[in-house]
Amino acid sequence: MLPKADSNDPTMPDHEQLLLAVARNRDSTAFRALFDHFAPRIKAYMRRLGADSSAAEELVQDVMMAVWLRADRFDPALASASTWIYTIARNRRIDRVRQERRPELQPDDLMSEGGEEPTPDHQFEAAETAFRLRAVIGNLPPEQADVLRLAYYEDKVHAEISAERGIPLGTVKTRLRLALVRLRRAFGEGA
Amino acid sequence: MTVPAHHPAPELLLDYAAGSLREVQSLLVAAHLAYCPDCRAQVAELEACGGVLLADLPPEPVSDTLFGTLMTRLGETAAPSSPVAAPAGRSVFPGPLRRAIGAEPEALEWVRVVPGVHLSAWAVSAGTASACLLRMASGARVPAHRHTDSEMLLVMKGGFSDEFGAYRVGDVASYETHTPHHAVADADGECLCLLVQDRPLVFTGPLGWLLNRGFRF
Ligand SMILES: [Zn+2]
């Protein structure tokens, strides 16, 4: 059921493999496995961002439908499975909950000549970077992790985080920038 | 074309990747990304961060019937047609802005602010933020104004300078609240910018009283 061509690659992580199976073979067993893993996490994400339980499940359906229908656009060199699914969930929430359009960059929008995009060293680099990134996030000082999570989970821009927590805007910016520097290191190590 | 030298603040890239940035500011960030490989890489990293945070959320069980309902819906849904190809020919606007405006500069209506300086009648707003286009003839001078909130300019054609620096195509100039600045378009051609601001501005120059009446700028 899983694509044979890649099964000899020991570095290939599960979820990426499952998504490729959905893309190539419309593999519903692989899709079920992805659903079992991601649906409860997408629900948790939507709940954190203010959706009630039934609205969150509606959004889970929307996101997982998009995963099935657009799996052929997933590229494991560019994004891990959870990153790719995260961007779909983020955009669906903006569409449906905030009722705004999400201005997105599309692949043929680049204004500079030539594809100067760095090419990843190998097919599953994105998933390996995610392992390093997880460690970096886990080791952030609590106040930096806090402002980061608020940005992702509470629909707060940094100015709102400042107002809500009673922390000066400059302090919020400093914490975010320190967190971003640490996050960047996780990517630098791969280069 | 060279790589941009002036970028949106890192927090804006984070807010954009996290999905908390509102539509108007997101338009400027997405438009800058069309020019800037560095910021594209940073946004990709921040999205990877979102992916890790999503994967690490404590799961909330979904209804037993959800998968079945989903598969029924999928059975009734045709595969999406491949995305419509972008219209042929080069636009002066980066893709995200081209899709938001739906016309080229020549087809837009413009309102003169002072000689050589025009604002587009096209504008979008959401909450306290709004965006429109700013066009400066070569060498034109934008009247001094101070801000009651932040302002950002993305250069899409030509260039301009002010007391903080020189800005070329793809660059983002950011001004904090209460920062007076005097933009002058480069002498070698027209300058076209996307202007995003968060509150009406207050003009300080001799023409200020007039501009404050007639124009939000
Ligand atoms: Zn940039």
C-alpha cells in the first residue's frame, strides 16, 4: 500500500510517506492514518483559537478534505507533513472564522529573476529540520515560549499580546526576536 | 533586480506565518515576499514552527462519525481543477496585490494630493488599518506628516529617499508612531508604492490644514 519506491529510504518519516501515498495512489488507508493523527490536533488548534467543539469539527473536515484533494501539491523537500497541514488549517481558520481573505504568495508570483530558492539537500530535509526545531522550541525560556504560543494559538498580533499581558511592546518585541534567533539556529544547523 | 535591503519587522513575519496578522498588513507582507528570498525563507521557517506546535498540541478526540462523514463528503466532491494560470505578461504589481486590485495602475483612478503626488481611489481597509497606492512623479516630494500610528510603504516601481534611508523596488519602509518623515521620489522616474497605515495621519507642513480636511494620508 505504501509506495515501494521510497520504502528503502530509512530517513523517510511516516507522515510524509502517508501523504505521498494519498497523492500517488489515493490510498484511503494512508488517509485514515493521517486523519487519526492530525484530526484531533487540528481540532485542538481550532478550539484554542476560539472555535466551539462543533465548529472545530467542521473545520477539521474542511482541512482534511483539502489534504485529500490537494495531496499532489505536497512536496516533502519543502515542508514536513505537519507544516503543510498547519498552513492549510491556518488559512481555513482565517477564511471561515475571521472571514478575511488570506493574501498568499503563489509559486509563480516571484518578481526576481531566476529560481534562487535554495534547493534542499534531500527529499526529507524538512522533516529532519522539524526534529531540531522541536528541541529548540522545547528549550526556549518560558517568557519567550509564551509570546510565541500566543502568536500561533490565540490570534494575537504582538501589539495585542503587549496590551493583554500588560508587558511593554518593546519587551514583547525583544522576547519574540530572541525566540526567532533561536529558531533560526535550528535551520542553520542543517545547512 | 537586486535583493531588497529593507524588510518588514521580524514580528510582522511571525504574525503573518502564525495567521494572526490582519488582512491589510498581510497584503503588504505577501507582496514583499514576491521580491524577497530572505523573508520567504524566514516565513517558511516560521511555518515549520507552526507545524511543530500543531504536532505537539494535546489531541482532542473527534466524534466517532467524523471520518465517515468526511469520506461521504469526499465521495460527493470532484477533484479540484488545477489552479487558473496567471495572466500572461508582466504586471508592475506583485501577485498578491494584483489579485487584490484586479487592474493595472493605468486603469485605476487617482486623486492628486499635491503636484506630482497621487493616491489611488482603490483602497482596502480592515479594522483601523487601510491600504492604498501612492504614486510620486520623479523628484516629487510628499508633504511632511506625522503619524498617530504606524505606516509602511512597499516600493513596487522606482525609488524614494527620506531621512532614514533610500528605498528601491521590493523594499519596505516602516515608520513608527509620531515619526515625521519627508519622502522624495528618485529623480530618474516615477515611484509607485503600496501604502499601509493604521490610523489617519496628521499633516504638519503649511498645507497640513488643507490635507487634513480633504485627505487621509
Ligand atoms: Zn524581506
